[in-house]
Amino acid sequence: MLKALNLNNINKSYGLIKALDDIDFIVNDGEFFSLLGPSGSGKTTCLKVIAGFEAPDNGNVSIFGEDVTNIPPFKRHVNTVFQDYALFPHMNVRQNVGYSLKVQKMNGPSMDRKIDEILEIVNLTGYDLRKPSELSGGQRQRVALARSLINKPKILLLDEPLGALDLKLREKMQVELKNIQRQFKITFIYVTHDQQEALSMSDRIAVFNNGKIEQIDTPANIYSKPINSFVAEFIGTTSIFNKDSALKLFNLNKAFSVRPENIVILETEKDLAAIDKKQYFITNGTLADCQFQGSHLKMTYAIDNDCKLSVFKSLEGNINQKYDIDIKHTIAWKKTDITTLNE
């Protein structure tokens, strides 16, 4: 498979702060690859190194086999879409989208045709004479995308591009972005701190933490097979038992995590009798919190001193189902549903 990007031993420090610490990864041609992590984890610095806006202290950046480590941004075959869109406020949509073509001295019917084609792809036909101030947030985002895509860069870098949008519009734009990426067959490298966004859009995800990459894998494996406690806790909702608790409660000499959708509440003796106890971990808990979340209840149980266990209880149409705080329940999950962790 053709390699679109190769980062080799990238390090970057700002004074005593190590923003990137031995970063290595390969992105394949046509891949939607996300850099995911909390604020300050190094993901945006990594994107800037790829774009050429920041020079690494050491290491190499290669784009389609060409070492571009010392090549300026405008000579790299990449474009960047920022969270603030960076549109020219005095230009209309057509002028913003066609700006790079104008810089290349293109004009006339060929330029108009390219602009019309890209506006159609991003669903902005008919908006070409509007100024950015006359557009919604989602429309401005699509203008920024169109401007970045019109020259068909080999790689498109996106730095928290949906961060300023409300939830519903963000979800809609996630679908549109993925469709555009498939249509153009361009490599997307996408920075986000939003786990749901990364899980729903990416082919693979690199999880950043304190300048290092904790894990690189598919969304399914990142979610179901986190490598350590940080990844398990950062991606979605999970419950973690450290090595001491796992040994004390379940005679398991390894830290592990379990997702709330894999846990069942055994409310009656009949429920308890119905499961094969050899195949389940079983414990008791006291309900500490219960939140209504539409299709399910998110229930938090106190287990053995400081341990907390999150459980998603399906309402199955009974939206008025309630539980009293401090009620005690027996809780169980299959032994095959846990993920052992490197703490």
C-alpha cells in the first residue's frame, strides 16, 4: 500500500516542555487518520510539523516518499483547514474558493468550471456571491474545505475543524466530511479531542498523551482493546480495576477494564441462577448515581471502597423506570468481555 506520510523519530520541545517525544507513524494513501488526545497532548504540534509550520528538533517527515523535513509549507503537497476557517471576510464565496487558482494566474472559463465543480461537491451551489458573514457556521466550514480541496492536495490536514459548531451541526458535518474524503480519495489527517468524532470518522486513530502516542489502531480496536488505562478511560465510558482491586475482588493478577454495555444487573435470585458463574465475574455494588440518558440509564455503583463501576441499563421502552440511590445490586459481566491493561 502506498505511504502518504511517514513520521520518523519526531521530537519537538519548547524550552523544558517536550511537545513531541519520539513520534513515529505511517499514514496510507487515501486513509482518514485521526490524531486524538486531550488539550496539550501534542496532536496540534504534530500537525504543524507535518504542514511545515513548525520544524522538528530532530527526525524526518516524508510525504509520498519525499523527505520534506526542511521544505517550507507552500512547497509541500498539503493544505490545512483550521477551526477558525481563516476566510477572507471582504471576499465572497467564489473569490475565497478560487483564491489559490488566482494566485496561480488561472482565470477564465477553466477557473470558473473548477470553482463550480467544487461548490457543487460541498453543497454550496448558489451561495457563491455571499460574504462569509452571510453564511452559517457549517457553510463557512464548507467554504474552507472547498478552498483547500480545489487544488486536489495529496494530503489535507484538519485542525479541530468542527470545534466551533453546535452538536447537531457537528454531527451533520462529520458525515459530509467523510463523504467528501471518500469522493476525493485524498488522505485526511484530522486533529480532534472529541472521541466520538474520531471513532465515527476514522480509518485509524493515534491516541496522544503528554507528547507521546499511547496507541495506534482502528476505532474498533481502540475502543474494545485499549492498551492501557489512559486509552481505556479517554475513549468512551469504562470502568477500570487496578491490579490490587482485580486480585482482591476477582483473583485476577492484572489490571482490567470493562465497558458499561457489557455489564448486567442481577436484580433477582432468578437472574443470578440463570447465568453460568464459571463464565462471569460477579460482584456486589451500591448504587451511587443514576442518570436518565434517553434510551438507557447510566448507573454508577460503588464497589469495594474507592472502586466505581459504570453500567448502561437499557430502558426497553420503559422510560419511567427508576432506581433508588443506595440500593444494593449484584452485578456481573462475562470474563471474555474484559480488557487487560498495562497500567
